[in-house]
Amino acid sequence: MEIIRKPKRMTAWVNSQAALGKTICLVPTMGYLHDGHLALVRKGCEWADHVVVSLFVNPIQFGPGEDLDSYPRSFERDAALSEKVGASVLFSPEAIDLYPKGFQTTVTVKGLTSGLCGGSRPHHFDGVTTVVAKLFHIVKPHSAVFGQKDLQQLAVIKKMVSDLNWDIDILGHPIVREADGLAMSSRNSYLNEEERLKALCLHDAIQFARKKVRAGSQNAASLEEDIECRIRGCNGVVIDYVSIVNAETLQKCSVINNDSVLALAVKIGRTRLIDNGFLKAEA
Ligand code: PAF
């Protein structure tokens, strides 16, 4: 596996592979890789001749007071893991090369970014779409894989790609969970033992909601209330949102149907966690 730092070298590598007729899949990450990321790389390997894993803690998607400085980093380990699961390149640019002095351009997707995480993290998705657009230009992938844990991010990136007529297949990968149901996330490393237990309220809420739906609940607003009530019973968990939305449009559902997803965000101590699940899927 090659480690490439400079965008121009990355593009030159991609061009040399394109000349050989090879396909490229990009797996964008902020590093501190876990099994969820590795599943994305494995999926990429099934789709393309080469997988490029990008590793970049993107400063412009963090708001003031968020965890940019404390975001966990482990370059050597990430490089070893990426190589082990089959990546051809680890592309790890410096911030100065992506955002040189005087950088003025951002990419914005409007409607889809206004609720859910966009509601509590203003400008976050502008940061995500801007960096992903830049990565797409540098790596020129035929496909890219994103985790479904970031439900809104996936919807926003699909919209950006379709609105900008990019010929890139955007693939979603199902959430990878720990044995006890906690969705894998680099931010889980912030949790102490007690908080780690409390974090199970997210998966529990999804299971609870699915059970209610199986038992006949159809009214999304009243189910949201029941879920909020259940999460509030978990001491020290602060709800950001509990929202039943259409998986693609992210619009609120009134009646639960096959496309309804329960989207959740909570804060436990200083850690913000998200999770989601289709309500009519099997538990
Ligand atoms: O999901 C992430 O880790 C980030 O938002 C992404 C897509 C790598 C952009 O920085």
C-alpha cells in the first residue's frame, strides 16, 4: 500500500491507474479506524480494482467548542489496518494543502442539511460536502463508500453528487455494531465505563421502537414521544433529537412506513453520539 500526502501526487497515481483501465473506489475517513471503517474498505474492494482510503480530520466540519483538537488520531495503526484489508493507497493530506491561505470556496447542499444534525451543528455539512467534493476531484473515484450510521451525511452526499452530475456511485454500508449493539464510532473512545453503558440507550431505543411498530404503532409523533420518555429514563443522557424521518428526503414521517427511519442524537458527558435504524426492519 502506498501512503500519499500531496494532492497532486494522488491525482497522478489515479491518472496512471486510469490509463491501465483500473477502477477506483474512495473510502473517506477521519481516521482512528474501527471495524465499521474496515467494512467500508472491504466493500470498496468488491467494487473496484483499487481502494483509496482518505484519512483527514477535516477542520472545517467542526464547530467552535467541538472536538477538533481532541479527535482521536492513530496514523500508524490506521495505515497498518488499511493495508491489511486491501487498500491500495492511504491518502492523508495536510490541512494546508486542502485549505491553502486565502481558500474561499465551499459546497453547500441546502434543504437536506437544515434538520437533524444540521440543526444542532450549523455549517457542519458545508464542511463535509466541501471536503468530500475536493476529495472527489483529487481522487476521481468511480465509486465511494459511506457508513449508514451517518444517515444524513449519506443523503447529503448522494444529493450533492446527483445535483452536480458527478458520475460516481455512492454506496451505503449498513451500521456495524459492537456485540452489545452500540454502533461503532471513533468517538466511542471518549466514553468512560459508565458512559459506555448509558450509550446503549440508543440501540435500545431502536429495538423498543421496532417492537412498538411490530405491535401496531403507526403514529410517528406519538412513537417519538414514547422513545424520548424512554431515553429520558437513562440518567445523564441529554437528547439532541429523536426523529422519525423518510430515509431519503429526511422529511418527518407522520405515518410509519417501510422507508421510515428512527434517527437519534444524544450527548453523554462531552460525547455526542448518533444512531439510526429502519423501523420496519428486523431487530
Ligand atoms: O464521516 C466522516 O468520517 C467524515 O464526515 C468524512 C466523510 C470523512 C468527511 O470528512
